[in-house]
Amino acid sequence: MTTERSDLIISKLKPFDVELADVNGSPGYYIPKEKVIEASGVLKNELGFNSLVDAVGVDRFTKKDRFEMIYNLVSIEHNERIFLKVRLDTRKPSMPSLSQIWESANWYEREAFDMVGIVFEDHPDLRRMYMPENFEYHPLRKDFPLMGIPESIPLPNK
């Protein structure tokens, strides 16, 4: 990414209280969850990041801002990749769904809901993907027991 293009992205995101981050050599931008919808619109419509190729929910297992969503965005026109990052509350992780901006966010957010327990407001179909609907736990949280929770899910006989 050229310095000129990087400066343009930073200037467009500045009104959203962006915080810069490095993601293995690619630019990352922390956006407050209250401003993520508007900032995502700018990234897609004004800066050409029209493809969301991946999104993951992360449990940092810290006291403050324990959870995080990371969206991997690509601009095919400019041949660029950036990461949009959102820190989430430790007790009740939630944020607006970005599926209204990028349709591909739908499945990634469902997976983060199922496995990490992040709730996506205004998501078109927020339900579990892998675990049963009545399962109370989230297996990718750091406090989930390695051997699972006994008797929580009926397992097939050997």
C-alpha cells in the first residue's frame, strides 16, 4: 500500500476515532463499536474495500475488552488488504452486525456468536451453526474446559 493511499484511508477514518494497529505487516484499524457501521460504509463505498473475505471472534482473556472482532477486508480495485478491529465488552460482548454492509459477514458473525458468544445486533439470522441451539456454552472461549463439559451434549456411543 502506498503512503498516499494509507494517508487517504487514515484521513477518511479519522472522524471515527480510529486507532492504528499492525496485523502481521498489514494495516489494522481499531474502530469503536458505536461507529463501526458508519466507518464500514466509508471503507466500502468511498475507499473501495468491497470484499469481506474473513472475520473472526477472538477471546483475549483480559479483564478489559476481553473480546474482539477482526474483519479481513480487501479492495480488489486497489489490490489492498486491511483489517478492521472492534474491541468488545468483557461481560456482554456485542456489536452491530456488519452483514448490512457486507453480506458475507452473515456466516462469519454466526460462527463468532456460536463459538465465542458475541451477539450481533440487527443480524438477519443469528443462530448457532455448529452447536445445538440449547447448548449454553461457547467452545472457543479461553475459559471453556479443554475436555468439554461432561454431560452437556449427548455423544455417540463408541
